[in-house]
Amino acid sequence: MLFDCRQLMGQDLSGLGVKELQTLENQLEISLRCIRTKKDQLLIDEIHELNRKGSLVHQENMELYKKLNLIRQENLELYNKLSETEAVNEVRRESRTPYNFAVIEDANVPVHLELNSPQQQNDADHTAHPKLGLQLHP
């Protein structure tokens, strides 16, 4: 027996007998089970998809965390190198010889040093500052 839409909605039931009402009820229960099964499957599929996406996001977060730690480590190493360089430069600025001789480095200028033998000094030159035997050629 085929029921129309109004009867499935609970309308126009006055002309139906007990057997027809039981058949209608069974048909509605079967339809309701199918609907619930379909709904449950859709929800399960959605949960699986959300779990998959959550796993991907978690994996990406772990990779980003590793990159962040690597960058932090590199920054710490650069900071330590900078601190060491600044400390060395500070020592160089403060470490002067009694004759006000300072070493200044410029990485862009090549330095060539030559050792010359000191010239003979007479007694009058003993009061003057000593001359270094190094010459700088740019």
C-alpha cells in the first residue's frame, strides 16, 4: 500500500483501518532508521575529516615549533657572537700602548705589514719616542 505525503505527515488518517495504520507506522519507523543511519554516517565522516585536519594542524604546529626553536637558537648564537665581537672591540679600544698606538681593523681594507730594521739613534734621539719598525701599506 502506498501512502501519500499528507498521511506520512499524520494528516488524513481518518479513513485508514488498524492494519493500514500499523503499515504506515512500520514504514515511518523504517524511514526514520534510514534517516538516522544516514545522519550518523555523515557525522562519523565529518568527525574523521575533522580529526584528519586536526592531525595535519598539529603536525604543522610541531614543524613550526621546531623552526621557531631553530631560529631562537640561531638568534642566540648570533647574539653571543655579537657580544663577543663587541667585547673584543671594547678591549681593542681600551688597550693602547704607552705610545698611543691602537690597532683598528677594517675588513674591507687589505693590510700588509713589513718589518724594517730600526735606524741607528744618536744620544739626542733617546729623549724622543721610539719608532716602531712596522710600516702599513694600504
